[in-house]
Amino acid sequence: MQSQIGEKLPTILTIYQKMNAEKDLPTLLDLVAQEAMRLIEADRASVFLLDREKQELWSIATLDGEQIRFDARLGLAGAAAMTGQTINVEDAYKDPRFYRKIDGRTGYRTRSLLVVPLRNQEEEIIGTFQVLNKKGGTFNKDDEGILEALAAHLATAIETAQLVEELKLHRKQLLDENTQLRREVEGRFSTQNIIGSSPQIQNIVRLIEQISDSSVNVLIAGESGTGKELVAKAIHYNSSRVSGQFLALNCAAIPESLVESELFGIEKGVATGVERRAGKFEEVNGGTLFLDEIGDLSLSAQAKILRVLQEGVIERVGGRKAIPVDVRILAATNKDLEAEIQKGNFRKDLYYRLKVIHIQMPALREIPEDIPLLANYFLEKYCREMKKEPKKIAAGTLRNLMNYSWPGNVRELENEMKRLVVLTQRRLITEEDLSEIIRNSDNKKMPLLLMPVLSLKKAVVELEKHLILEALQTHQQNQRQTAKALGLSRYGLIKKMKRYGIKQN
Ligand SMILES: Nc1ncnc2c1ncn2[C@@H]1O[C@H](COP(=O)(O)OP(=O)(O)OP(=O)(O)O)[C@@H](O)[C@H]1O
Ligand SMILES: [Mg+2]
């Protein structure tokens, strides 16, 4: 008899192409089973995959939609999987290896059976491919050849489909994780986390919400620890740029010679050994760049930032090409920029470009009414984080907190609350728990209140003492700055401190 393989070769090639195109595993297996059935003129066809760990063969879905799973050491399919050989039997029931239970379970009556192993490119057996009940007879050598040829290609197609499936799953997991993280971050930086019922803070919160949909530049000014970065993040995470990045860059922390390459990138070969590198503006394209301490930028870096704001392009250091960027700039400063302009340290035109919206963060001492709210907020937050029982601050102690001048602003208050959560065992926080400098703040304001009942001379002494203590605190115990603020020479300050018995901590 003449071989039919040659005649069937075009069909086999077409099936290969179909297999290559199909990346969904169940559809692939279904397709191959149907094609094999037709080509070999079998009554049924199924693919079993080998589960190595469990030593089981299983089918994703046979043509009638039923899933089968069985011990890989049983049956003719099992034998093909274990030995790696093609098995062709004319009457399955006469073969001792035949596993009759499957017929029993499905109600099917197997007569002739041809099964081949599926081998991947590493020659590992990954399953079996079988056809049942040849129409009008038994499977011949040609059928074996065709099924083996299909199986060889199928193994690769299965592995590709499995890989694609894994990648899809992985991608979905990453996306889910990403969405989850983004929600958490957005929650953490929503305006709800800007605490304060004072008109100053409420106005800031309202402003952030008003500008959420625009990309206007914002200048955030305020002393250290007043929440400039918190506000910047709230602006970004409330804006339509939320899917872009928020990137903070502290201009004061980068050496002047590196600022420009850090911001705008650098071209290869500008200096020996320099590789081409993108800067923050390119990195954060589509997002928000937070330029902290912008008052510390060199005039030449300021000129380049002005160009970004005016033309929406940057130029790398040593480059000649203008690269378009879409970046929203939020800038922060604790310097008085108008004074810096007077001194020639800051460009006026840049200042006006940046402060399209100007947010002035109040110092904490300007909003004492927010102190109890903030203190309780941090106390609760850190008790929760450190898994401690909730704590409360005694009413009298709140007054100490409100009288203190908080040179480090909200950050200092936050740190004090963190310290209390770590150190105090009792649930009620009282005066003696506070840091000494805060505990003493009450006494320092006292002289002012008591003044009317003191003699003038005594009142002057008390007032002077009070002013020195407060100035020392404001200037972090720096004598030179304190003296300057009080209009004294450093020597004069030291003399007065000695006279009043003021010791520095
Ligand atoms: N109104 C507020 N509500 C809640 N937390 C606040 C508030 N203001 C500031 N904080 C917290 O105080 C800390 C300091 O705030 P932030 O870092 O934003 O200050 P900053 O003005 O950027 O300070 P610096 O100038 O020192 O960089 C942060 O932990 C911040 O979450
Ligand atoms: Mg900051």
C-alpha cells in the first residue's frame, strides 16, 4: 500500500500554522484533537498533560467537554508517558495495560487505540496524544507517523500557550497589585490627611481641591516641618496626573555642579567617562516634579527651569537637541524668595512663573488652635502603628503644647507624640511625660501674664529672660543667630545669659 503521508502533508502544514496561531491552551488542544480526528479518521482524539508532581495525566477538556484525571502509571496512555514510546493496539481490551475504568466512567467503548508521547524541546515528556477507534479498521504505520508529527509540533505549541498563560496571569497579578498600591498611596496622600480646622489650613485644603484638575505650577512656602511636602503630594495625588509619577528632588542636597545634569540629564562624553543619562524632567514626564528648597538653585539652573516652564522643552547638559517634556512643577521654599530676588540670588521671572498659585504654610505657633487636633491625630496614628493601647493627653498638658513655640513646627510635634507613644506606659499623658523644653514652655509665657503684679524692674528682667529663652529656642540654641535676632552682640548675649542663669541645653 502506498504511504498516505505525502498526500496529507499540506493538511499537516496547515494544522501546524493553526497551532502556531493559537495561544489559548484549551482552544489549542480542542483544535488539534479535531484536526487529528479528521485526518486520521478516528472516532475520538484526546490530549493528556502530565502532572509531574502528582504523577497524573489529565485532560483540559476532551471533545465532549469532560475532564479526566488519572494515575500516570495506569493504562496505555500512562505506558506511553512512562516509556516514551508510541503504542498502537488493535483491540484495547486484549491488552493487559489497558485501563478499563475510564471507559467505565465515560460509557465509551474503546476498540483500537493509538497513543504517542508529547515531548518538549528538552526531550522531556509533557503528556500524551491519543486517537481512538479508527473508522473501518485499525491504525496503521501512516497513522502513527501522522500522529507523531502532530505531537512533535503540539508539544511546543502547548509550552508556548502555557507560558503565555503564565505571563498573562503574572501581568494581571502585577496590575492588581499596582492598583491596590496606588489606592493605598492615594489614600495616604489625600487631603483628608492634612489635619487642621484653622482657617489657614482649611483654605489650603480647599485650594488643593480647586486646582486638582489643572496643571498650574504651585509655589509652597513655609518654615521647615510645616507640611510643604505633604501638600505637594496631596496636589499630585488629587490631580489628573495621578497615573504619572511624583518625584521629589531636594535642590539643596545636590552639589551645585551636579544639579543641572540631575535635572536635565547629560549627553555622553561631556566629560571623560560620562555616559548618556536622562534627568529627572525626562524621568517624570507626564507626572509631577517637586523641587524642594528651590531657593538654593543656581542662577543657571533657574534659567533652564524657566525655559521648561515657558517652552515645555529641556536640553541635556552637553546636548543641542530640545526635548519636549510635560511636567508639572511644584516648588517649595523656606526662604523668603522676594528677599532673595532683591539680593540677586533668585530670578524674578522664574518666581512669577512658579507662583501662579502661592501657598503659604502657617508656622505651627500661628495656628495653636490646631495643636490639640494634630497631637491627638499623631498619638492615635503611632499607637495604632506600634500596636499600643490608645492614649489621651490631659487637658492641662494640652495647654503646655499650645504654649510652646514649636520651632520645628508639625514635624516637631509629630516627633514628640511618637516619643510619648514609645516611652510612656500609662494611658493618660501628663505634663511630666513631655520633653523638658516643652514642659517649661508654660513658665516662659507666665512672666508676661504676671507682669502687672511685678515691679517694673522685675518685669523687665522677666521679660528679657523670656525673650532670650524663646529666641534661643527659635534659633536652635545658636548664640550668634539669637544675638542677632535680639539686636545684641554675641558677647552681650552671653553676659545676660550668665546674669539670668540661663544654661543652654
Ligand atoms: N497639617 C498636617 N496634618 C498632618 N500631618 C502634617 C501636617 N503638616 C505636617 N505634617 C507632617 O509633618 C511632617 C513634616 O511635614 P513635611 O515633610 O511635609 O514638611 P516640610 O514643610 O516639607 O518640611 P521641610 O521644610 O523640613 O522639608 C510630615 O510627617 C507630615 O506628614
Ligand atoms: Mg520637605
